[in-house]
Amino acid sequence: MKRISVLIVDDISDTRDSIRRLLQFEDDIEVMGEVGSGSEAILFAERNPPDIILMDVNMPEMDGIRTTELLAQRAPECSVVLMSVQGEPAYLRRAMMAGAREYIVKPFTGDELATIIAKVHEMDQRKREVVGKQINEINDPKKLDSQIISFFSTKGGVGNTTLATNLAVQLASSGKWRVLLIDLNLQFGDVAVFLNLIPKRSIADLTQNGTIKYSEIQSYFLTHSSGLQVLAAPTRPEYAELVTAEHVEQILSEVKGKFDFIICDNVSRFDDVSLVSFDASTQIWLVLAMDVPTLKNAKLSLEVIEGLHHTSKVQVVLNRSSKEMGMDPQDVEKSLNIKISHEIMSDGRALVAALNQGVPFVLSHPLSKASEGIRKMASKLISSQGVEAKNEVEEQGHTIPKPLKGLRRVFGF
Ligand SMILES: Nc1ncnc2c1ncn2[C@@H]1O[C@H](COP(=O)(O)OP(=O)(O)OP(=O)(O)O)[C@@H](O)[C@H]1O
Ligand SMILES: [Mg+2]
């Protein structure tokens, strides 16, 4: 049987020696190291995590409680047992809040220490098994019939990111669906800002990693409190060049089947990246606002999409709808000769407040008109799943000529 590995952390070397002596005859415990400070303990545990860290509380520079707090983030797999002469309840509570699993008051006997180590290890081992099983299920989920939705707009600022993030959060927060949001606005993507997430690693870092496989991709996901997984855009515009259309194609093919819904926030431009995203998508949601220039460009976009043989994937989303715009949704439908599938009302107050809090409005302002629109959008999407799958089959039935790169395949130049 594998022995329980232990790291001793105490600034006094005599104390470390005596703890080591107390444990030397315990067959199932192995002292794998000893260090004299909190910072050394963190370095040690990050490189070679022991099962149990025996941690002195009173140490100069960084005390045992602060070290325990940091270990909870830097080496969460290790269980900390604090050792101190102080045994008051308030102190104990601080230790537990910091993430310690147990607390032993000095002086203690070898038996007392060994019993605590064995008990903590057994409890945490059981927890690790359950969490490990859950992680395996996440890493290797059954193949899902993914809906891949590309949000696209004909003009910047019409609300692509606002709608993509809120729809994704709405779906994820139900707890029923596995949802991934990919920010494909590679130069100025702001999905992470909308969700108040810090993009430590982005899609650009991922592409620098050699082969792009799902096992690798998932370590680049950020997790939102709703359960939504996010693949963030590069943190600086110049890093966008590190991500090619081929990378995006590969990422989409790897994540397909791992989520119920994969939502892509595209840049408002027909470029190689948005085209591969359209190819991979089961649906293209064209976001419009009620103004003449947007409608003119929408008409042109629909023509291009037709040339790409993707018309059956298109759904029109009318955003910032309002009676005060001098036109109504019927005018939009007539001028584009296409039905509006989703309509979101203009709701500046709720949206600006939500954006400034970094909370999607469906969570911060669930009663707003815009949230009501997103909920309708989500339920329509869920109930239409079967229909969309059929469209995809029909699309595949087309004899599409061998794809030329970019828009050349529409215009043949
Ligand atoms: N329904 C709405 N009501 C009121 N304001 C809205 C609505 N939808 C979006 N907005 C506001 O419009 C602005 C632009 O939205 P957003 O950033 O989502 O657009 P975008 O199409 O993603 O822009 P970009 O082209 O820069 O990526 C934001 O300030 C947002 O709050
Ligand atoms: Mg945007």
C-alpha cells in the first residue's frame, strides 16, 4: 500500500527533527521532506505535492495560516494540519477558514500525530476519489450532439457580444446544458470583460502549443460562476496574428461533441476566421439593429451567406428593438425578405449597469425586458434542436464545390 507522504514545515530545526523522530516508526507514513519557512513550503508543494503538510503556525515572515491560505490555491491537493501551542476556538476557526483540515496542539505524542494524519488522509482520499471521478466525466463526456452557433453582425457595436454572452450564461445557469463560449473577435474580443473573468490564458497561448487536442484545449477554459466555459480572445490586438483560421477550425472540430451548445462571438467581418466558424456552425445568428446602414449591410451579408451555401443556417436577431426607431420589425422583415427569429428590446439602463458590474444582465436584471428576450431566445433554441439538425443534413446534401479560401469561393476571383 502507498504510504502517506508528509512534509514538515517549522522554522525551528530541532522541532522538525523531533517530529520526524515521532513519525519514524509509523509504517504507513513517509516523511518526504522538511522546510523552515512558508515560502519554501509552497515551492516544495507545487513541485512535489505531499499528501499531508504538517505546518507550524508561528513562523517569521509568513505565518502558517497565511501559508495555508496560499497553499489552498497553489497546491490544493495537499491537506494541511496546523501545529501550534495555541488552542483557542477563535484561533482554530481562523485556521479552518484558511483551509487547514485539522489542528493539533503542541506538545503531542507520536500516536496522536499519526492518528490525525491517517484520519485526514482517509477523509481527503475519499473526497479526491469522488472529485476525480467527476473530473474524468468532464474530461471524457459522452459525445453530445453539439449546436454550434455563430453570432455575426454586419456592423460593429450592434450587440453581438452582449447577446452571445447573455444567451450562453442563460443556457449554462439552468444547469442542464454544457455550454462553451468562444471569443473569435481576436483583436478586440471582450467576452472576458463582459463576464468579469481574468483571461490568464487565451486562445493565442493555446495555438502556440503545438498540437491542438481537446485534452489541451480544456486547460485554457475559464469558468464563469454560471458553469459556462469560456475560451477567451487574445489579451492584446497584436497577438491575434498567432491565431489562424486553421487553428480555429481545429479547435471547433475538437470541442464539437463535448458541449450541448458552443457559441462563437465573431468579428463583424467576412474573414477567414469567421468563414471557418460558419462552416463548423449549425446556426448563424445575424444580429441587426434598426437603422438603415445596418439593414443595407445585412442585405449584402445575406447574399454572401447564400453564396457560401449557408442560408439554411441563418437566423435573424433584431437587437435594440424599440418603437421609437422610426421603423418596426415588419419593415425589417420586408426589406430583407427574411423572418426575424429573435427580438431583444432596447434596454440601456439595465445593460449599462450590468456591464459596469461585470455581471451579465440575465443574472443582474432578470426582470428586465432584455432578459425576458434572452430567455425566449434560449427556449426557442432548445426546442428547435431537432429542426436544426435536419437543416444541417440538408446542407450536407448540396454539392458544394471544393472550398476555395475566403470569399473567393463566393465570387470566384
Ligand atoms: N438590447 C440592448 N439595449 C441597450 N443597449 C444595448 C443592447 N444590446 C447591446 N447594447 C449596448 O451596445 C453596446 C455594444 O454592444 P456589444 O459590445 O455587445 O456590441 P458588439 O456587436 O459585440 O460590438 P463589437 O463590434 O465592438 O464587438 C454595449 O454598450 C451594449 O451595452
Ligand atoms: Mg463584440
